[in-house]
Amino acid sequence: MSNKYFSVLILITFSNFSYAQFTKDYVDIYSQTSIELLANKGDKGLWSGTGFLIDLNNKIYLITNNHIVGEEYKKNEYKQLYNRDLPPDSIPDALLLKCYSEKLNQWSVNKILIRPKNEPLFIKFYEDDNDKNTILDVVAIPIDTLPLNNNSARLVWLSNIDLHPEILLYPSEELFIVGYPSDAGKINPLPIWKRGTIASEPNLEKVNASWFWIDATTRGGMSGSPVFIRASSFVTKSGVTQYTQVVTSLIGIYSAQNYSLELGRVTKLDKVFAKLLSIKN
């Protein structure tokens, strides 16, 4: 996805539907939590991705992948592929966020700096805070005041009511990755819901404790997508099957695709939320 595409979005409001139709009435609320991102260096578009907002301790954070902001995961991948360091002009200093407006199929693009004066604004996370080799493919960017190009832009975030830690995850359980494939914008301006099933043991405490495999076919651009369970029944960690109205719960963040295995990686957010909740306002 080119930077030119996003520049045009800033200047033009798209409206293929009746003015009487509103996003909140026609678009699933969990689709609205997913945000299309473009990593930029100056005016140069680098790569696209996905993120989502969450409210913790009355503070809003943009959650996305470590590799989307050009940190360790991106640098290590680049070095493995090309046997050299990621060039300085390929390390983003800003993210462009595509935000929905009140009217259906209208949006604005808003820019946030992530490295003003080369100082990173994002928070990084580790499986073990005492071991820098255990970094997770997740960052959180505090959003105090997001400058909006369009006053009607709507920001929708997740909160504690969208988290159900009592749900037991198990192999074969169905999940949904809600994000923006980089080649899907031509056919659909809203996020794509990709269905997948948990393909490895998701509750390990020693090996791969912070992530698990999902059997889902995804595309570039979906990195950073929220991963949800949506079901009318679920098993709790106490072994009880709960039957209820449809529950949608955030499970993790989509981090990577292993194309040879045809599997994706979902990073759990327990340690992320624990660290963010420990930050004093």
C-alpha cells in the first residue's frame, strides 16, 4: 500500500452510501476497533499493518506489533533476509491511522509520531523483564490526544468488558483475526474477519508461554490485528460450560505468518496488560 493512497484519503471523503447511514448502526462494533496503519519515514510509506485501541486505567493505548514500528522483530527479519542491518531510512518515525467517520464509508487519516527526535514513544514488552532476549512482538503507544483531520472521526476502543479471562482456550477452538490485508482495500474498505482454529497448546507456562499457533491463512498487512473469540457458549477455566448470548472477547494479537507451515502466531496479551495496568497515571 503506497503513501500516495493515504495522502489521497486525507484530502477526499469517500461516500458510496446514503448520507443517512451511520457507521455505528451498520458496522460491527468489533470491526470498528480494528485500525489500518501505514508506517512512514518522513513522507515515505514503508509498510502497512493493523492495530487496535484499548482503555486501561482510563488511558488509551494503540496496540500493534513490535515489527510494525521497525523494532527488534523487523530488524532481525531484515538481517536474516539480506545479511545487513535495516537501513535508517526504513525505520519509521510515524504511523498513519485510518479512522472511521460517523457516516458510513467515510474516514480520515491521522498521523501520530512514534520517534520524535529519535526517541521512541512506544512501550516494549518481554516474557521475562530481566531477559531482553525474550521480547514480545507487541508495542503499546500511549494516545493522550490524537489530532484528528476530521472532527467527525470516531475512535472505538476495547476495555475491560471485552476481556474474559475466565474463558478456557483449547486446541481446535475457533478464533477470528480482524484486520486489513494490504491488497484488500481495492475490494473492501472495512477489515476482513479471517477464521482460524487454535493449532497448538495455548496454555503452556514454560515453553512458548506467550503465544500459540493458529491454523489460519492470512496476508501481509494483518500483522497487529486483534484476535477474538465469538461464541454463544464457552468452557471456563473451572471446567464449566457457559451458555449465553453471543460473547466476543479479545484473545490476543496476530503477530506473524509461517507460510511453510501454513500457520499464524497469536501473541497473548496477559503480560502486556499487566505492565500497562502497573503504570501510574
